[in-house]
Amino acid sequence: SWNMPNYAEEAIGKIRSAVGNDKVILGLSGGVDSSVAAALIHRAIGKQLTCVFVDNGLLRLNEAKQVMDIFTRNLDVTVTQVDASHEFFKYLQGVSDPETKRRIIGREFVEVFQRESAKITDAKWLAQGTIYPDVIESAGSKTNKAHTIKSHHNVGGLPETLHLQLLEPLRELFKDEVRELGLALGLPREMVFRHPFPGPGLGVRILGEVKHEYAELLRQADAIFIEELHLSGWYEKTSQAFAVFLPVKSVGVMGDGRTYDYVVALRAVQTQDFMTANWAELPYSLLSKVSNRIINEVRGINRVVYDISGKPPATIEWE
Ligand code: XMP
């Protein structure tokens, strides 16, 4: 494995000599890869880098603020935040097919990103947080398209019509090395060790049609689950954990009244490679606490269920 501080120094030197005095644009998602790429490139070229952070309205609770705090306040990186949630919800209206939703979210991201990057005049480079497994995977998927079960839209896949040269400083690193590099660059542990989050975000965790109201409920429920996982020490023992919004109403009782509200499913898995996964055997006491908190604190949810399906045959996400 690399010696990360040395690796960082070397990578910084390479970025400087490649880029010279040019301007660089980077699509920042808040995920580990784009965040580490941003921190590294910023170290190398400072204000020549502009990050574009697209808020699609499908992010987790307070996520946009956290990303902006870390990058603009703590690291002094130039980040343009674009609130495009209105647009995303508009195009998702009436759409319930998972792959169609993915396509819309991916297309809309490219649209918004292109519009914003056009404002950064005479930029020459597009930076991406492509890591080694992505390089291998995309080489394989060209011959293997028919076997794609879910189309993955990440920040990658931006069109060549941008006419920018690609800058991919993490291309030779594995995920654990990217994390190590992130720490060496001073990114907070919570960001570097965060569970993966899909590009389409809550768009594929709200089953069927995506509505703003559903996203609000899901964000709250998900934040409670994640908070309790952290408090109990289970966050690090799971590979990915999240809440899923089921647009189904069931009957409940609350005080003297009858409720008729939505259902949230909790998903927590353990996996090495995300190709196969086991559902996590979370303690009943933890599940009970999360369930009580969600039902008491999130008005509009009156039932919580736990997903006990392995992958295969289920997938990790519900869509
Ligand atoms: P599945 O649901 O296929 O998920 O078992 C495996 C891993 O991939 C993530 N995932 C996605 N990531 N865009 C992404 O960037 C997507 O459309 C997408 N779909 C699934 C999922 O979160 C899990 O880590």
C-alpha cells in the first residue's frame, strides 16, 4: 500500500504540472470519492478549482449544509451550490418506474451541471473522483451491458460535449486508499467513513412516484436511524444502512385516536463488495428504539418494518 502523505505530495505535483494555470471544474456530490478528489486538487491548485454541488432535493437530512460547511468554511474550497430540487421534483412527477426515475435524475443532473459549468468561463479541465474499481468496472461493462441490473448514475458519465479534459487523480486507488488519502488531507472522519449513497439518492428509496412530502418524511426517519446506529456503535459494523419510504398507508393508534399513515422500512446490510450482502442482525433493543423514535417523532409515519432479505435474491436498495 502507498504511504499516503507521500502519495498526496506526489499527486499534488502531478496535478500542478498537468493543469498549469488552467481552471478546473469538479462535480462535488458529498460522497467519499468526489470529496477526496476535491480536497486533493484544491491542495494542488487552490482557487483555480471550482466545485459544483447540485442539490437535487433527494439528499439526506442537512446534507447540503454539511458539505458546504466542510468545503467552503473549513477548507476554503470554492463551491457553487445549486438548488435544483424544484426542477428534479417537476420532472419526476407522475413517474414511478425505477429505471425511468434513474434516467431522469441522471439526465437532469447533467443538464444542471452543464448549465452551471458554462458559467465558469474558460475552464479547461473536468475533475472526477473516478477510482480504480470504477475504471475496471466500466472497462467490463462495455461488453457486459446486457447484464446491468440497475443503471448507476454517478457524477461520472458527463457528456463529452463539455469539451473539457479529464482530470482523475484517484484512478489508481482502491476505496480504502482513497479514505486514507482523505484523512491525510484533513477531511473529517464522518465524511471519509460514511456509508455509500446512490447517485439518485432518495429518488430510489421512495418507492414509486417521488413526492416532496415523501422525501421530507423519509429524511427525518433516515436521520433517526443513522443517529441511533452511531450511538449504539453499529454504524461501523454495517456496510450500508438507510430507511426506505413505502407509499402505503396502514392503520395505527395514537393516544385516543386512530391513525392512517405511511410505512418506513429499515435496511442494514453487511458486505465486502456490495455484489452479495447479508442483512445485519441488529439488536432488537436498537430496532425497538429506532421504531419508537420514528413513530413518535415523524408525524405521518405510524409503522416501521425491518428488511430481512439477503442479496441475492433481493438487492440492497429497494429499487
Ligand atoms: P443494489 O441495490 O444494486 O446496490 O444491491 C448495490 C450498491 O450500489 C448502490 N446503488 C447505486 N449507486 N447509482 C449509484 O450511484 C445508482 O443508481 C445505484 N443503485 C444502487 C447501492 O446503494 C449499493 O451500495
